[in-house]
Amino acid sequence: MGGVRELAASFVVPGPAGVAIRDRLRVSGADETVLCEVGAFLGSLAAEDLVVRSQQGAAPDAAAWAVRKRELTGRSSARWAGSVTKATHDQWALARRGQAAHITWLRGQIAQIAARLARPLGAKACKREGLVRGYASRAEWHAKSRRLHVLQGRLAVVEADWAAGRVRVVRGGRSLMNTRHHLAEAGLSERAWRERWEAARMFLAADGESGKRFGNETIRVTDSGQLSLKLPLPLAHLANAPHGRYVLDARVAFQYRGQEWLDRITANRAVAYRIHHDTVRGRWYVTASWQRAATPVLPLEAALAQGVVGVDMNDDHLAAWQLDTHGNPVGEPQRFFYDLTGNADHRDAQIRHALTRLLHFARRSGVAAIAVEDLDFTDGRSREKHGRNKRFRRLISRFPTARLKARLVSMAAEQDMAIVAVDPAYTSRWGGQHWQKPLTTPTRKTTRHDAASIGVGRRALGHPIRRRAAPPPVHQSDVQGHRTGQARPDTRGREETRPHVPGPRTRCAPPGGGAKAGDQCAQHRSGHMAEHASWLQDSLPLSY
């Protein structure tokens, strides 16, 4: 056990902090023309503001932010200027966090390659001594030494940008920008690419404001579904309503969480809106979002009071098994399959469908918590960590750990279901070792993933994954009795010897406690009632 790392404590995952719902806008030709003009104009202001923000460096003060907002107010309006500057700040902060993550990744790669280059060719790894394996051949060693210099050069550039507070952001997306140079491979014409590029660079988003009518003065959606925009000053001539507003012909009807949205706008609470154009489908959408009040996290003991459903997340399915409060599996194992091939929308739909079935199973089981592994593959997708195992690197690269956890937490909050995160170390190995074979029957084939789900659930409940603790070392037999680990961790004497319970299990009975106790006939064998006359030997006749 010297090589087993210390396990992190289990915890209840906090619920989501916000809500976002979406509805399709069936706009007319006039509405589409106005939306495109307003979005392109505000998008140009957002691009200029991003350039100014990037030039200000890492730590701009509030005065600089006020100057930027004041300049944009004269060209649009105060509320549009506030939305643009806040979106610019959020985009810059996101790029800054990505820059820090990239620096961490580069340093990790450099450290791994340098450690392997220092080892002899063909050297074996030794976890006990903390030694990594060496490269297999001289050619691989030479190629990795060249890659080391390349990564060191990249790190120097990124660190210089970090020190200067300079970020590299492409409004519209760097991937779409690079597609412009590979239109034939993408199957796009220049006109189709241009439509996507202009739609991605449009800006039609406004933050909400509590106390204002329907929670938003810039993009307003009434309780009857009427959508209107406050036009910027240069585009005020497009207004078809008083006070420089444009009312769209399209109506908004949020089907999902519509009543919750209606309650907010009726009380004039803040709701943020975003309008975007999907050029692939030729559709317009409006997204409403708002923040949720912080709810206290359910204590771990209360969440596990009725048992738990342990879940093992895999590349193609979720393996689940219900456990009672003592850590014993109940019922049959469940498997919820999904397909992670195809585009992003297809993968997201598959994940949501699998999670929906998982939540329905948990509700039918009567538990109030689902235990999952606290997985994080951000540092495990590199070639240096897994070598030439392309299949495994491809598996963990396409496994949506962050999206799956975020979806599960958000969907479980609507079902009043708690999510308990546990340390993922050794769950598959120990679960398969202690639970796979005992739970396999002629009519049920227990997989390693099913056994791992039991390990996840038992760790959430505070039990060890193993089924029983080892007997005393001096007597590896039943002389002193088995010790069990099924009781709660705080139960006194749970690791002591079990009491000797007489009965059929031990094939012994206490004095006066047998099955025939009190039967005096049983003490006289010759006259016992069981010795029936039909088979007793008679005396020989005298004629013989």
C-alpha cells in the first residue's frame, strides 16, 4: 500500500449559478435587415473596444473603463456602451485565463520531455523512485530534443505576452478565420464563409437591469412575447415605434422554463438577452439568461441518508448501480449508452438523453444523491504522458468530462438531486477486484464498469471499496472470525471480531437450544418415535 496516493474527501457539488433558455425567432425580411444592420454596427464598435482594451495592459483602472464607455456612448447609447464594454472585458478575461492555462501546459510538456531526455535509451519507468521511462530509440530522442526547443520558444513568446498583458483574440473565432484559407476542404464557397464570418462578428446582446420595465431596457421582451430593440443613435431612422425603438414582427414564446422567465419579467427583475443568427440553418434565435440566488449546499450526510446511485463514466455509456446506506448493491446494474461520434450538437444531445435516463432511474430508486468521479483530463491528453497509445489518447481527448459534469449538475438541480463528487483513484481496479466476480451469476454478467460504479458509490458513502477487511494476520481462518467493513465509519467496534452466533451457519447449537430440545423420546434411541415399526426388524418365527 506504499504506492497508493492519499484520497481526496468526497463533497457535494454546488448547484448551477445561472439559467439560460432559447427560442427561435421567425423574423420577416424587414426584421432580418434591421437586425443585420444593428448587429454589424455594434460588432464594429465591439471590435474597436477590444483593441483599446488589449492595449491597456494587464491592470486597467476604473477610470480607463469609464473613458471607453463614455466614448462609445456618444456613438450609440449609454446602455449599448455598457453592454459592449462589459462583453469586451469578459472576452479579454477569458483570453487571459486561456493564456495562463497554455503557459501551465507548456511548462508541463517541457518538464516531461526534459525528464525523459535525461534518462538512458530504453530505460524502464520506476514509480517508486519517481523515474520516467526513456525514449525507445535514438531517432525518437533526437525528434523530442527538437520539440523541446520548439516548446521553449513558444513558452518565451507566451510569457512575454503575459507580462505585457497582451492577449490574442479573434472576434468571430480563430477556427472560422483559418477556414478561410481551406474553403475546398471545408466544402464552403467564399460567399457562404463570408455569411458565417459576418454573423459571428455581430453583436446583439444586452445585460438586464433590475427595476426597469420587464428587466431590460435595451432588448425588451414583454409578457405577451413582443420583442423590441433600442436602436443606436446612428440607426435611429430605422425605428418603427416611439423613443427610437424597433418592434419585431416575430413573437417570443419560451417553452422551457417559460413560467420562471415570466415570473421574473413580471417582477421587473434583470434578464439578459442575446440574439444570434445561425447561417447554416438560416434561423434566428433569442437566448434569455439570468442568475440564480445562491442556495446552501446540502450536507453530505443528508444527501446520503437514503443511499446513493454510483455512476462510472465511460467512453460510450454510463454504468450505474443503486447502493443502500450500508454500501450494498441493490437491484440490477444499469447502463445508459450514448454515441460521441458526429458533430457537437449530436454529441450534446446524446449526453443529455443519457443523463435524463440516469436521473429518472435515480428518482425511481428513491435516493437523493448521485455519486460520480471527479474526473479531469486536462493534463492527461498529451503524447508524453501516454506515449504511443493513440487509442487511449483519442479516447480521453473526445471524452467530454467538463460538459458532462456541467450538464449533470444543471439537470440534477431541476430534479432536486444532489451530486456527490469522489476521488476517481483506483475505483475501476478495486471495484473489479472485489465486486465483479462475486456479483456475476449465470443470468447476470457483471462488467468491470458495473463494479467500478459500486466502488464510486461506496467511496461516497464513506465505506472502503473492498467487501471485507482482512482477518487477523495470526489466524488467516475462521478461528477468530471475520471482520467486516460494512458498518458506518463512525460505528464503534466495526473492525472487531464478529460475535459467535449459533445456528445452521456455524453447524452448532447451544445446550438446550437444538431442534429436538425438550423431546424426551429423543434421549431413548430404541424407543424413538422416528423408529417406525414398518421398518423395524421383527423377531424370527419359531417355525424356522
